[in-house]
Amino acid sequence: MFKKMLRWVAMGLLAVVILGAIVYLRDMRRAYDRVRGKSKVIESPYGAIEFTEGGTGPAVLVIHGSGGGFDQGELMVQAVLNDQFHWIAPSRFGYLRSTVRAGATFDDQAHAYAHLLDQLGISKVAVVALSHGGPSALLFAVLHPERATSLTLISCGVASSAAQEQAQANQKGDRLMTIFKHDSLYWGISALFRKQLMELMGANDAVIASLTPEQRRLVDQVIDFMNPVSLRSAGAAFDNRAAMPNERIAAIKAPTLIFHATDDTLQLYRNAEFAAATIPGATLHRFERGGHVLMAVEQTAISTITQQFILAHRND
């Protein structure tokens, strides 16, 4: 009787493993198909640059965060912009089909944006950046001041810090790096431990519990669109080692808009305070809740304010 029970348990476990493998292979096929055949790639002095574009109107350079790519940029467009803007969404260094060269810096990434715009015949753009897209966006405004009509930062990293709180945030980034090395590992964790993954990505229990179905849908899209992570791991590694802009942002002349939540545990609120205090004339919108998924939690406010801001400075 005992042997028979063990046999049934073993058969049940095998069935679960087979079913899991089938679902995993299906999801990975969909993820790879989603990022294939949709983007364009140009060569540059900084390596291959992948991008997509769409819409009509004032040009907006949309810069994704860690774990992203042009597809996360497109999610940002859906959440914050609309088709009244001509948006350009590049994959940053090491993400998807954009290459990363040894010794590359965020300065190089900023110059790569300028090269891409040159190839597209675009002289000036508004810039909208999310999370770790912030450093290269800030440096684009520093190094190419004549090309940035405005700069919008959503939950962005800005400056390094030796504080204990920052060390804890960096540990979260290191753990995400480990998860990002393997498609199967990230897929399994995002499928079975989504709440814990959201916490690791900078959203606390209170924020997660309060998400509306619509907000949760956007957060889930961001998480799911990180598949396949193996095509993004080089970019995440680059993000973790490249030097932050720090005090250099004092040279920014573009009108700057900053959105940040005080309870963000991945990109700490001190980044927003530093940016607001250092960039001349910058405007900071402080939110008491939203964590690192602020774009989803405050989507309506961020979208409305950002669009008005871009249009108000389109000719600067």
C-alpha cells in the first residue's frame, strides 16, 4: 500500500513537472516572438542600437529602466504618452539587440542616443526616463543640451550614496541580477513568487495590496515583458556597474520634471531630492505611496502632467 502511494505521488510530481515545462516553453516562445521582427537596428560608433518608433507630433525619446528594452519603452508610451507624440524607444546597451562594449559608460549611452536621433533626422526631443534609464537620460541633457527640450524622470536613479539604506537597495539590485541570468529562473520566480518579486523590485506590502485591477495589469505587464531575461542580462549587468551622473547634473539646462515616491525601496527618494536640489529650476512631484511601481499607481496624474509639460516646452 505504501509503495503504491509513493508511486502515485511520483506520478503526480512528474505530471506537475511536465505541465510546468510545457507552460514554460509556451511562455518563452511567446516572449521571444514578442521581441522579434518588430524593431530596427542601426550601427553606430557605440555598437548596435535597437529601437522602435511610432506616433506623430513632438518627438519624445523614451528611455526604459533595468530589465527593459524597447518593449518596456512601448509600455511607457502606453502608460504615459499617446500617439500625439512621435516616440522613439531604444533598447539601452546590452538589452535585446543593442550591444554593450567593454568599458562602456552612461556617457557613451547618451552619445548613442544622439547618434540615433541623427540617423532619424531629429534635432530635438523631449526625454522621458524610467528607473535606471535616468542616468543616461540625465547625461544626454548634460552632453547634448541643445537637443533636449525637456526632461521627465519617473522613479529614476540619479546619484550614488554610501548610506546604509542605499546599500540595502543595492542588495536588491544584486539579487535581481542573479535572477536575471537565466530565463527559467526568472520565469519560475515571476510565476510562483510574484509578490516577493514585486517587493524585490521596490514595492512594499501596502502598495501591492492596494493595487487596483488596472494598476496590477500594468505592473504584471512590466514584469512579464522582462521575459526573456537572458536577452537583457548584459544590460542589467552594465546598469549595476556604470557610474552615476552625481553632481554633473547641475549643468542641465532643460526644464526638468521629477516624479518619485517616498516609499520607493529600489531607487530611493533621496535620488529625487538630489535631482531637484541640483538641477536648476527642476520641479519635483512627491508621492507618499507608490514604491517603485509609481508609474502604475499614479498613472493618470503622471500621464496628464507629463504630456502638458512636454507640450509646454516643445519649442525650447
